[in-house]
Amino acid sequence: MTRTIFVCMLAVALISAQNTNYQPDKNWRAPDEAAAKKNPLAEKPELAAGGKKLFKRNCVECHGDSGQGLKKAADLQLPIVQNQSDGALFWKITNGNPDRGMPSFSGIPELQRWQLVLHLRTFKQIDTEKTQN
């Protein structure tokens, strides 16, 4: 009984922590050339594990463990995020958006930023599972 109550309280806490009011910045768009870039690691999905480690180190504080978007950060599970090209996501990770509190991660080596993009794509699967239940 106590465990059930704990699990329910945890679920409520996680749901209330999600940034359900997230509105994307319409002016924060990757240039066409950047958006067209292909992920050089796209054929190596196993490298998403390295992206997950980087995400935990650099992104969880604002985006949460499953990308749900805490505080004012983007909910990375949303189609508006997931429908962007790998190149656009890479550009956004690289350049940040200081007006919305997203720092630039240009100091992370390029291939590791592409690994982050691979990891962000795993959130799409989470979103799909949510809509099927």
C-alpha cells in the first residue's frame, strides 16, 4: 500500500514538473544550409548511448531525464522538436538561444554533439508510446 502511494506521488510530481506550457521561439530557426546537414552518425544508432551520457551531464537540469522539459526548457518529446532535421537540432545545440536560456554547447566536440542528436531521437519513441496508450 505504501509503495503504491509513493509511486502515485512520484508520477504526479513528474507530470507536474513537465513543461506542458512550452511554446517554441518562432525566431529560433536554423539557417537552411545548417538544417540540411546530415548526421554523420545516423547509421550508428548504438552511439546514442554516448549522447545519453552527454545529455545527463549537460542537459538534464533543464530538460529532465526523458526530455520532458523542466522550468522553461523545451519539451524535447514534442513533435515540434522531433520533426526538426538532425542538422537543425545540431545547429541549436551548437549555437544555443540566449534569449530563452539555452546555452551554446559549441565547446563539446562536433561528433559528440551529433551523438546528442542521436539521443534526442530516442525521445520520439517515448512520445509515440505515450500516444498509443
